[in-house]
Amino acid sequence: GEKVEQHESTLSVREGDSAVINCTYTDTASSYFPWYKQEAGKSLHFVIDIRSNVDRKQSQRLIVLLDKKAKRFSLHITATQPEDSAIYFCAASSYQGGRALIFGTGTTVSVSP
Amino acid sequence: DPKIIQKPKYLVAVTGSEKILICEQYLGHNAMYWYRQSAKKPLEFMFSYSYQKLMDNQTASSRFQPQSSKKNHLDLQITALKPDDSATYFCASSQDAGGRTQYFGPGTRLLVL
């Protein structure tokens, strides 16, 4: 089955800098790649996603890149703010089976003023 | 108003007992899911349902049984509880199962003593 590896377990950045989180996946059938943010003690909040028919997507300060050949995707948080501090999870899903989201292990992002 | 309701928010159970976790969504979605998050296995997919039919089950144990009495309900019955079942259980839903964004409920935190 699909396995998603999230490469950075923690990331510390200064306010205003960019944070980059990298994930790789194993299943070539995966075609949908969402990102979620989880603040302490709270649920998962959807932030952005990308589908396999594009290789870049931007939503305000968030950019997602997808490299299908390398089976790698990444989240770029630009102009970071303290409220960006949270755990970020990448996930992958295919159109086969039950559309399960297979998650990475999470990256704790800390933005210091 | 919360669009995905999970009840109860916290649950303490005795080993060997049985509990039901409730999930209701008011987003008009046709697909619903259960995920589990614990210290040992962060964010693990359990079940997916579409139009009240089971699509995928990646839970090895038959002690976990989803129950869908209405289109917008997907409860989770857990029997013969074990301390290892201690986790936060998240319900999620999406418009349909075709790679659409999944929105997560607030979770039920289960502690088995």
C-alpha cells in the first residue's frame, strides 16, 4: 500500500522567512495530495491541495509543488507569521479503493518573532 | 455552527468494555471516513463510506465496526476495548469519494484504562 514519508520532523524559522516541508510517496497511482494544519489540541484543518494534473498551486502565502517523476511534493509557506506555528501533515490518495488519505508523520513548524 | 459533530468529546473506558463514537455531518456530503491519531501511529486511516456503503476498511481488527444509520451519520462501535485503543478518533467527510477535500471533525479523545 501507499506510504508517505514526511522528511522534516521539526522546522524553526524566523518570522518573514519561508518554510519548506517535503514529502515523498510510493504509489504511482496516487493523484491527490492535500496538506493539513493541526494546532495543539485541535483537529486537522485543510490548508491546500494539489492534483496530479498540475505541478504547482498557490493560495495566498502557500505554494505546493508536485514532482510526479520523483514522487515528491512540498509545501512552501512564504512570509511566515507566528500564527503559522503548528503541525503540518502531508497526505496522498489515489482514486482506487476508498479514497483513504495516507498521512505523513507531521512537521512541527515554529515561527519565532 | 459546527458542521461536523463528534460525540462525546472525551471518553474514559474500562478494558473489555464497549463504546460507540458518534459522528454527524451537516455539510451535505456523501462520503464519510474515520481516522485515528495516537502517539504510536499518527493519523491512521480506518474506514471510508460512500452513500452509506463501506468502500475501504484498513482496520485489521473486527472489534471496530462502523455503523451508518443515515446518510450524514457514521458512528464507530468499538468492542472489547484495550489500552492500545487509546487515541483521538477523527471523523471526516467529503462531497464524494472522488478525490475531494476531506473535512475533519473535532475528534473524540478515548482513554482506555
